[in-house]
Amino acid sequence: MQTDAPRPPRSAAGATPAMAQWFAAKAQHPDGFVLFRMGDFYEMFFEDAQRAAEILGLAVAHRGEHQGEPIPMAGVPVHALEGYLARLIRQGHRVAICEQRETPEQAKARRAPTIRREIVRVVTPGTVTEEALLENGRQPWLLALAEANGELGAAWADLSTGALACETLPPAELPALLARLDPAEVLAPDNWLGRPALHPVADRLTPVEAPRDAAARVAAFFGVASLDGFGSFAPAEAAACAVVLEYLRRTQGTGMAGEDAVPRLRPPEPQGGRGTLRMDAATRRSLEILRSERGDTRNCLHAAVDRTLTAAGCRELASRLGAPLTDGAAIAARHDAVGFLLDAPPLRTALRGCLKGAPDMARALARLALDRFAPRDLAALRDGLARADAMAAALDEAAPLPALLRDARAALRPEVSGGTSPRAELERALAAELPARLEDGNLVAPGYDGELDALKQLRDDARGAIAAMQMQLAQDWGVASLKIRHHQQFGFLAELPAAAGEKLLRGAPAALEGTPHAPVHRQTMANAHRFTCAALAELDRRLAAAGEQAQKREAVVVRHLRALCLGAGAAIDAAAAALAEIDVQAGAAELAAGGVWCRPELTDRADFAIRQARHPVVEAALGRTRGPAFVPNDADLSAGQRLCLLTGPNMAGKSTFLRQNAILVVLAQAGLFVPASAARLGLVDRLFSRVGAADDIAGGRSTFMVEMTETAAILNQATARSLVVLDEVGRGTATWDGLAIAWAVLEALHDRIRCRAIFATHFHELTALSGKLPELRLAHMQVREHRGEVVFQHLVAPGAAEKSWGLHVARLGGVPRAVVARAGAVLAALEQRAAGLEPLAEELPLFSAPPTSVRPVGPPSGPPAVEPALLAELDRLDPDSLSPRDALAALYRLKMLHQRNEPAFCHHEAVAPARDTITSVE
């Protein structure tokens, strides 16, 4: 949360009555903007005005003085508030809205020096409800953290939809929760604000302490005696929920009717993180699930697979991708629904036709509850319930439905699920053309309320009423030329020519005596006389009050409609959730129908067998740019080969292959089909992806330190049911250090953790482990060299890569030819110098030559003789029949024979520098 450095408060001494109100409001909210209502503008003063001018591009004026100095002032029109408010909130600012609570006439009636004003609401990034401030595909979570009995509790609420969940978690799991929710605002105790886990959300933190008697406060909010009916809550969970509810109570203030704005939240769901696939922040960033690594929402997994048609469906899909399930039965139920709609194109088309353009009922209902709604919110409930009823009718005609669609059909009709649908009443009550704001009037349809219709007729047909009165008075007074005119001071008056006026002054018709039409003289002019009567005065009063009375009566009707909708709130909520459910399932089926997507077979075993899989984000990007077709690949990490060591050059597709297999797990366990011809997956409890390199400048961590921290998290948290994808572990340090770390990590994944994993590396020495680790399998990215050019085939094949092709990639990257040529010469020399490297030892080949075996290097006594044993070994070799691996082993044997008669050299002085340089060139 953005706050300014503390400033000494200005003194309110000598302020005008209105400015004294502003000083009082600012004292309540010194760390935010105060928007102070003055007529048709919200004004900001002093430092607020100057800061707002920079952020919003406003002009700063000066009006009046305070303590001898001009008062800087900047304002925004009332009708344009949402746009300016959105810009402030998106930059993390808090905004207090100070409203006028009476009219100038009411202030005069009570002889007050100024209009009464008060803070009606504090807008923060985690408490927004206006459409202009919300993103369709994202929930603005307000996350609260609290400690109790040594446990950490977390509760998160979405005020715009009424969602509320909580859980207890170890402090080490907090970064993963923050990454999953990506909260708009975080409430935390003061002693937590400096903790490293909260560094990623430091600009969204608000210090808040948990209230006492947390469980009782939460129960009181929901109107129950205890929380037992909602589930079992740990004290830390109840404390976090109480923090959220208390914060909402303080910030929401009052609604349009002057009553406290009570948020409409569903009962909390305890232990909200259980049963979901765990992914840490690095994994989410690496896989680009909801945002790309650059922070945009276009080039991410959600955008690539999103075929939903409603805002609620888009949010639900994002929620499922962010928190895939680990319960096989629940996942299978989602797959059943997708498969059913995939096999029923007419039904899918009918449902999507109803969904297209459907309003967001959940958010409309939340604004009604907070009494900050617009006419379009009532229309959203009317139209949304009509769409829901049409969808239920379409499902009625379908074959036996899978469980999720059957439950959704029941919820689509609120009256069936135990509530009373307000749809019919809303359809009768709401006008065909609705105004933008409630105060604009004309929201209620003609014929719904007789009293309102009469007031509107009087208000809108004043000319007709005056004409009728003019005709009546002309007949009664016997003056055909009588005209009714409006006078600013006297109101409506009957104007007669001078002669007729004189006659009427001398004596009115006797029949009018004592009646409402008896004339009363008001004004004499040179050529005319003006009269009034009781009937005309009453018409004048009624016409003046008609607009105000119509507005009041319409407000009564609107309050009735609001109460009707809130009374059916639970049923409307269920219908909105069912609509979002169907949108997600129909969208997933539409996605699967558009290409080769299959239903994954999920098992409880450690299976992982994929055929012809594709990366959906890369494939979508290639489609947008009309690039080459994506090259699919197989992957098999099932029992006996659960660890894949992947080698190959950069640019060949290793990282894409790693990510695509992790993404298949996310899609499958989120309940979607996967981009492959066939897939059999064992359920994954934790997913780890460490692909790519990044430093942490703010945290003072180098790229290698970040890599080691993320690798440590994998080694400490992964289980036998996890999936791990690792790219180039150890690349950020010296070659021997990096190779040693990569070697040890690979062994730990195989021997201790025993999980499914893909391990990509440029350390070709690791391929020697294939003979030592039974469940390790080698794979490489296929590369073809044609006329001196490298062709990346993006295909994964068994076995190890022949070389790294680093110089070719450097040339493709635009490194000058002279530099590449020089690098080639250096590489050849280094490889020649390294030719004396002893073969890998049985267990730790990097350290196979202990320091005690090093002999001093002396000058050669003459040209070395060719040993008979070496010649015999060469004679036995058949180069045409050797595989690359056999050839490498033969080369090692030859070197061993050669080195028996040659002086040893120091590995630390000769080999290590050469090897370091080779790796850096590659």
C-alpha cells in the first residue's frame, strides 16, 4: 500500500466551517487521499491536491486562504469519479470519500453554517466493487494474516463476489500462498511487516492487529451462535477471518440510504488450501499460468486456453488453473462434464449462445448488499436469471447429465433450489431503457406502481395540466383570452387583458364564491391584470413538488426491489456459480473441439506417459504469428524411467519441453483436457518448475543464489508423488562447482526423493550416471547440421547429445563472425589440452585423481613411443559399428593406456581452467 512519509499535521485553527470538516476527515485518514464533496465536484486540498495533480493530470487552482496562505485545490466531477478513482487505486493508494449528507435547504432549516459531510467509505485495492476498478478475469483478494497458538492463519475475501476462505499453514508455505492468490491488499501484524516472505507484496501491506474474541466476532457477523456449523476452524483461522471482517466494517462505511454498508460474504471455507496442487512462486512464474514473466496477461496459460464467455467464467477458470485439484474423483467429475459437452455440439452451442453477453450476477449482488448499486445491477440480475432459466431449459432436453451439469441445472432455477426468484418482479418493475444513475430517475417501468405513475404524469405533463386549468378558468371566469403564465416570485398566475381584469375586479361570478376557482387579484400592470385562485395555487404547489415526490416514490420502489433481490441472495449466488461452472466446462469442450486435445487418464500410481504433447501457449503464439507448426513430443516418466536427463543445445526446445510437461499436469488436474493425442498421469501433489534465470536485486540475491534457493525448496519439499522439472542446475558458478551440484541434485532426485523429474543440462559428464542410476533415462534434442548450418528439429530422442553446438548458437545470436571464428580456434585448443583428462571414476569422476597422486611435470626426454598395448587396442576397434557411447568408452580406455607411460600433470593447473573455458564458450 502506497503511503507518504509522515508530515506534521496542519493546524485547523481559523479554518472556515467547510474546511474544518476537511481537516477532521483528513485527520482520520492521513495516509490517503480525501475526496471532499462540494456540489458537483469532489475536491482535494493542500498536499492531496498537488499529489493528485501529478498522478491524474489535474490543474491546481487556489481558492480562499488558510492562515494567510492560498489553499491549493484540485477536483474531479462527480459523474467521472470512477475513472479517476480507478487510477488512484491501481497505483496502490487509499481514498476516503467524504460525502454531503444533506441539501443546502436542510442545512438552512437547521441554521447550520455549512452542509453536513462525513466519510462514507474508504476505498482500498482490496475493497473495490465498482466495475471500472475490477478486472474480469481476476479476483481482488483481500488477504489477512494472523498468529494464534504458534500457528499462522490466513483468510482471504473477495468483496466483489462474496467469497471467503481460510487456512492454517506453516510460515514456509506463505510465499506459495501469496503466489497463488496474488492479493490486491495484505493485512498483517506489525511484527510481520519486515519478514522476507512478505517482500514481494511490500507495496500492498497494511498493518492490522487481530481483534480479541475472534471466533465470537466472526460468528456474530454471520448471525450464528458459533462457527461449528460452518466447519472446524483453528484459532489462527478464526483470527484471520476476524481481521478481514473488521477491516471491511471499518472501510465500507454507509450506503446510499445512510445505513451501515454490510458486506454480503458467504460463510468461510476452512482449510481452503487442502486438496490442491501445491506450486511455489518460482513455479508459477516459470510456467506463466496467469501472467507471463513480463507481467502481461496475454502470453500466459490462462489466455491460451480461455474460451469462456462471461466474466464469472473467466474468473473461475483462472481460479482452477491457479489451484488445480489433487482429488481424483473431483477431477474426474470435471472431465466427465467436459467430455459430455464435447460429444454434444448442439447442446454446447445452445449453452454458449445463452452465455454470450450474460451479466456478472455475483458482482451485481455484492454492490446491492453494500448499497452502492446502479440501475444496471438490478438489470444484471434480471437478465442473468433469464439466461440461467434458458440454459436450464436446454439442459432439460439433454441426455442423462453428468453430476456437475446435473447439479448446475438444479441451481440455475432459484425457485427450485429453495429460494424465490425475483426475476418476474424485476421484469415487471424495470424500464426498458435504464438510466446510468439512480438519481437520474425513470428506472421503474410504467404500470408497475400507480402512485409513481401519477406523480410522473404530473411531473412530465405539466404543460397539459396547465392547459386544462387554463381552459377551466377561462370558462368559469368568462374570459376566453385568459392565459396562465409563470412568474418567478409568485409562481403560476392567470393573466387577463386590462378590460376583462377590471370587470373581474368589480365582481366575480357569484357561482365561484367559496370554491377553489374563486379569483384572487395578485398584480396590476399597464395593460393586464394577474389573478390566482386556490386551484391554481394548489396546481403550482403540486407541480413544484411533483419531481421531488416522484423521485422519493421511485426510491421506495427501488428499495423494495433491492430487498427482494437480497432476500433471494443465496439462490442467486448459486445460480451465478452454476452459470460460471457451465461456462468453464463448455469453454473447455470448445477448446478440445478445436484441435487434438485428449482426456487425460488419471491414476494413483506414479505414471507419466504422454504421446504427441504440445505447449499450448507456444502453439497459440505460433498461430497468431502464422509461424511454423508446433512440433509435438512424447514423454514417459513412468516407473522404471521416472528420471529423464535431457541434453542438447540452446534454442533446440529444452525449456519448452520442460514447461509443457509441467503445464499438462496443471491442465489435467484443473479439470481440462490436455493438448496431446494420449495421456496417462499419476496424480501430482506438488509441482516444481525451475526454468529460466533471474536475480533478486531488491533482496540482495544473485542469479546463482536465487537458483540455489529454489533448488533447495525442491529438495526439501518434493515427495515421491511430485513432478520436478529443472533446467541447467549449477550453470551460474565455476564449472566444477556447478557440475558437482548438478550431480548431487540428480542423485538426490533419484535415490532419496524418488519423484518424477526432467533434468535438462549442458553438463554432458552427467550422462555417465545412466549406468549408475537404474531409473535414469537419457534424452536429447535432435539437431541436424546441413552445409555448415544448424537445423533445430525440436524433437526429443533417446540418448545423449553429441555436442552442445554453442558456437553455432552464438552465430545465430548475431555474435560477429570474427569472434565466433576466434572462439572456434580457442575451443579446438582447449579440447586438445583437455585430452589428457582421466576417465570418470566409478562414483565421483570429477575428483578421481586425488592430490597425492599428482606428480611434478618434467620436460619430455624425446618423442613418445607408441605402446604395443595401445596399438593392439586400436586394432580391435571397428569405428563403423561403434555407438557414440561405446566410442567415448573406447577413447577413455585408449587414454588410460597412453597415460601409463606419460608423466602426470596437475588437474588443478591444467585441466580445470580449460574445462571452465570450454563450458563458457558453449
